[in-house]
Amino acid sequence: MIAKNFKDYPLSDELLKAIEKLNFKNPTKVQEAVIPLALNNKDILCKAQTGSGKTAAFGIPICELLNWDENKPQALVLTPTRELALQIHDDIFNIGRFKRVKVSALYGKSPIKRQEKELKQKTHVVVGTPGRVMDHIVRGTFNTDEIKYLIIDEADEMLNMGFIDQVEEIIDEMPENRVTMLFSATLEPEIQRLSKRYMKDPQVIEIEAEIKSTDAIDQELYESTDGDKMELLRDVLLVENPDSCIIFCNTQERVNAISNSLGQDNNACEKIHGGMEQDDRTRVMHRFKKGEFRYLIATDVAARGIDVHEISHIINYDVPWEKETYVHRIGRTGRQGKKGTAITLVSAKEEHLIKEIEEYTEKEITRKETPTHSILDTLKPAFNEKLQAKPEEKKDKAFDLTKEIMKLHINAGKKTKMRAVDIVGTLCNLEGMTADDIGVIVILDVSTFVEILNNKGEQVLKELQTRNIKGRLRKVSIAEDKPVVQRDHRFRRSY
């Protein structure tokens, strides 16, 4: 069935409401192909690029099919990077928001004890990187007995990063009677071997790479004739004067050097790479998504997992070593029907890489002339004016979904024997409240968080100031929306 509208699929009202609030207009090609098969519990081998709508393609069916009453995890999504794990966690959580789907993210360089506590609660979907997922399986803190859906995302990147052995170890821990979906940008022999060994008669789907079929991204390059790329980068930034830009480098050392150089001139840039603490990486991404600074300088650890609205420019300071990486990088711009610009700075020794990229994408990259001093002088006032102005805060892609939801904090938790039934019972006794107005409930040791739906948050907050919960008056307040980090300090540049 080829659906032109999400309402054409057999989906619950709660899911359709979330899909509408997330501003999903019509199914993308990969969603058209995957959703009907997934809803019919078919194994799927799908070739599709980042940015094609893959997460919703498997996230929507999972949220529809899972059994809410089951406390053990029913779906596992494996992904190569922490950023992508967090991104998929948020996407599935939002898709299943009105069905009260609980999602846990498991990834390294984050306290494992905190993740263990989360897994002890009702969890429907687990999203994680292979290493940390395997750690929890070995520890016995991740129970895989009820896993019915296994999704391996970005399988080609798993292969490139050397994770395939760990992935196979994890697959061996899964129930045999399950649905397996494997997504990859390529279907190279090792990926096909995985599908033959672990999947049952998989339906093969190949979605044409968006980069080959769209004109949404203007691809340009500048030749660094004198070998001074840093000066060329400054000139390009001045000419383009982007509102939101990612500058990609091949190494952590290069990221640090560029961040150090640009950071001396302005406060418009931050950096992200694999050598940073995960809390700092999470905080930087949170700030970038909100539009608090203009330039993100990144290694490819960020290429898979950045889903930020309205990135106008991508600049490849280094030409990527792999042609597929080029596609992933520039796919961060030109989204949702908007134009984007991808600029690559090329030294003489990188010319052969550009030729490989052009052959792969079947598109010639436009050569641009280095801007003259007179042009730069003319454009400099506008550049400086924007640099001094405070960037406009971006709305999160889930803004429409969350604006009618209020998350409340209650100062009681497991140590005071607080249970979900206590919260639900109290709320349903409030005038005008029903179970349909209650969202996800998370109970920690000394705190409880509950989402109030349908614009009833203010009313509930007011009434709970004088209403007992589990026999006592509790302090109830609006929960602050902050990225999940351990230290409450702002990101500090370490130059």
C-alpha cells in the first residue's frame, strides 16, 4: 500500500495526533516503503541515506505495535554514535508521546548506574550504542526476553567503526522470534551477510540517495591555492554570513585549532568531537539546536545524529576521506523543502578526493573564485553587525507537540514509596481530568516527573498546591527543560 497521508495507515489516534503535531506532512519515500511492511511484522533490509526519514519509518510502527502494559523492553534500536542514540531516543519519545511510550538511551561516557535505574522502571524501547548495550546485557540490567523488534540503524557506519562483532554478540542475545530491520546507506557484502544470517526472508528496499535526486543543496568549492585554509575559511564565512553553519573537519586536532582561532574573534562558535566529555557534547548540541550560537565546528562524530532545523550552510574545511561521508555531511542542510549551501575548501592534494565525490554523487561541484579584498571590505559591515547581534532562538521541531504539555516535578519518589498508580489516582480525582490527560510518568529515588497533556497543566499545578498525594502535601513545580547532564555548569572552551 502506497499511502499519501499518514491517516491511510492503520494507526491509533494518539499516534496520528503526535504525527500531526510534529508537522509530518506526507510520508517520505522510505516511510512509504517501510511502514506498511513493519506494521505487518516483516523483516526489512533497507538502503537509505541519513535525512530520508528513517527514524519515523521504524519508530511509527514500533510505537503502534508495542504492548504498553508490558514492563520489559520490547524494541531495541542499535546505532553507532551517542549523538544519534540521543536523537533517535527523542524522536521515538515524541512519536509515542500521547501513547505514553517510555524510551531509554544507553551510551558510553554516561553514568551506567543512572541508566540501570532507568531500566528498572517500565521501559518500552531501548536505543543505544553497541558497547554500552552489551555492558548492560552482561550485567543483567537489560532484560532482552521480551524484545520483539530489533532495529540496526546506520549499519554501514557500524561496520566502518568496527562495531559489527559487538552487534552480532547482541543479536545472539535476542529472542529468535522477533522482527529485525536493518538500515544502511550501502548494501556492501558484509551488510548482506548480516541480513542472510540473522533475518527471515527480509524485504529489500532501496531508496535513491536524496543527494542524487534533489537540487535543494548548492554544492560549491574553493581552491586553497596558497595553502592557508584558515584565512580562506574566514573569507568564506564573511561572504556567506550564515545564520547557522557546521564546519566539518577530519580530526579532533583540526577542530580544536579552528575553534581556537575563530574563538579569539567572536563568541559565535562552539566545538564538538569524540575527545570531549559526553555531558559537554550534549550541552553543545542542545545550545546549537536552540540557535544560541552560529558556527558548530565538528568532526564526523556529529554528522550522524545532528537533526537541527534550518542549518543554512555546511563547510567542509577538510575534504572527507570517504565519499559517503561527504553525503552525510552535506545532508545536514537543504531539509524540509528549504535551500542549503555546501562549501568545500580544497587543497591541491585533496583534488583526487573531489573527483571521487563527483563521480559518486553524479554531480559536478561548482568552482568559485576566491573573494577579492574589495568584495570582503564591502561585506564586512554586514558581517560584523550580524556577529554582534543575538541569534534568534530556534523552535524545537517538537514545539507544536509540546506546547500543550506541561511537565511537573513532585518532590517524592521511590524512597517514599511513590507509585504511578498514586499519581494517576490523585490526578483523575481532579475536576475535568481523565487518564487521557496524563502523559509519561517517571519515578526516581526522591523525585517524580509527570506530563500533563491537553493544556491542563496550569490547572493541575494550581490544584496540587493544596491537594494531598499519597496522604501528604507535596511540593509540585514546573520541571525545567534541560539537557541530561551531570554537572550544572556552562560549556567552557578549553583553548
